[in-house]
Amino acid sequence: MNWQDELRKLDDELASGRISADDYRVRRDQVLSSSNTSGQQASGQQPRWQAQPPSAGPSTGSQATQYITPVGGGEPPKPNPDATQVVTPRPADADRTQVVPGGGMPTPNYGPPSPAHGFQQPGPPPPPWQASDQTPPWVTPSNDNWMRSGPEVFDESSSGKGKKVFAIIGAILVVALIGGSIWWFGLRGGSGGGENTTAGGTSTTSSSAKPKTALELLPAAPGTADPNNGDATAEKLVTAGFLTAEDAEALTAAGVQKIAFKGGKEEAFVYHAEVFEADSAEKATKLAADLADAAGKTGMVEGARGLLPAKSKVLQLIKQKQNGTYQMVYAAGKQVVRATTVQEPIGDSDADLIKKFQEYGFAVSKKFPIA
């Protein structure tokens, strides 16, 4: 006897009253679990934990790191951070340009350096325009700064101006740091506000992503899309045959004004799912129970839950040789989620219907988890 025959036998025993509903659910879950296990073994799938990790051995390709031994052999001497560094003092004439020998060019001779202690040595005669002590006619007390170079720019006459410049630069830096701190901790939105105010007085909204609506979260149903897909009303879905009059009354009592609907048809199977927005979580819980009670009045009985949420209500109605229906309903916060799969005609077994319903219901429940 295969698992389909065992399921059919369980349905007959439940219908005849030989077993209780609790025994029926336990034995049906066991049959479905054994059928899933046997199907995986037959397909030859291996669990993911058997996958072998890639070899972590050393790379021998062209990108492997090559270590080159120094030419002199051995390791180069390591610098001693505690060694004393000897600094050679500068010559007495610190204003003279120093030429480093060995650069590949001859060292020009600019005459003997100035001796220590400031004694003057005779040098080449000055040019004619410097023969006297007179300042060139184009140099005046107001424009002689541009001719200064070397250490004379740091003499006592210019030290006062330099101190003023550094003081101004320091003040500017302090103001900049204060302004940056105010922007970072205040205007930038460090307090967690949703808006930031710019210097021009305009406000910019936060870049946080907008949450998706229930219609966007609902997965598309298999097959051809239903023309009623979208945000619908209870009256529209009652007319289309997806809701009963009693369902509509329960929605009105829960304050439902917005319904997200997606459906589709593929061969003998019809799929549709609804998300009802209630006024509160308490009303959503009551609405889920009312919808399950309304389905029970149409002849639906409890069915196997399988992979669906533990807090969901699963109902079924099988009419052999005619049609079969499986339905899931549960509350998630203020939302009530319902997914239905119908097969017509159904044939002698509901195995295909159960498989299609479990796949579709699981895809819907993943988008609306129960907290």
C-alpha cells in the first residue's frame, strides 16, 4: 500500500467516525512525512552538509607569492629603534647654499665660506650698482618686502606680522571645528530624526527604504494571472466567487477596508491569496477564527498542516471525481493571511492537490511570518 492509499484510507476512517480528528491529523502528518522522505531518497539528493569545502592548500599558480632572498645573503640588518642618532651640526654660515658632492656633476666654487664668529673675508668686488651704500632707486620702504629672501624674512621687524598671521589662522581653524561639530551632532541628524535641515533652510528626508505593501509582498500565483489582481473590495471578491457573504460580514465586523488579492490558474489548479488589513491585532485574530468557522459551514474539515505555520488553520474539502479544495488562514499582527488551492477535476487521489497547495501556501506564509 503506497502513501496515497494510506491517506485515502484515513479519510474514509475519519468520515465514518472510526477515528477522531486528532488521531486523523497525527497519522496523516506521519504519512506525509514518510512520503517526503522517500521522495528525497529516490531523487538521489544529498544534504548540503555533505558538500566538501575547497582545498585550502598553498597556491602553486602564477599568483602565488614569491619570496626573493637578498643578494648579500642572509637577512638584512634590522634597525635598532633604541640606537642613538648623531646629528651633524650645521656650519656657522647657515645662509649659504649647501651642495652635496657625489651627485654626478662638478661642485662649483663660490669662494671661501664665511669663517666662524662673523669675521668678514675679502671677496670679489661688488657690481657697479652696489658700489655705494645707496639703495637702488626702484626700492622704496613700502615695496622692499618683495626683495627679501632667506633668513632676513624672520628678523624682528617681520616677527610681529608672522604672529598675527598664525593667530588669524588658528582662530579660523577653531571656528571651523566648532561649526563642523554643530553640523555633525546637530544638523546632520545624529539624534535619530527622520529629517535633516540644510544651511539654506530646506529639509531633506531620510534615505531609509519605504516598507513594502501587502500587495507587493504577496507572491504571484502560478499560471495565468487573475483579472481581479490588485487592491480589491469585499463586494468585488464576493462577485468573483472568492469570498462568501458570511466572509464579507466578518470582514466588516473587523473593520477591513483594504484587501490585497492575487490569483492565477494553471491547468486544473486555481490559486488565490488574500491579505486583510484589520483595525487591530485583536480584531485580526478574531477575523481569522471567523473565516475558518465560515469555511467549516461549507463542509470543509481540518487538513494536514505540513510545512505551513504552526499557528495557521488548514481546512480541506474533497469531492472525489469532482473537485478538491485546501485552504490556509492565520493572523499576523493586524493582517489576516489566507491562501487557497482548488483542483477541478480532482480524480481518484488528492496527492497532487496537497503538493500544489503546500508549495503555494508555504511561499505565501514566508512573506507574512507570524511573530
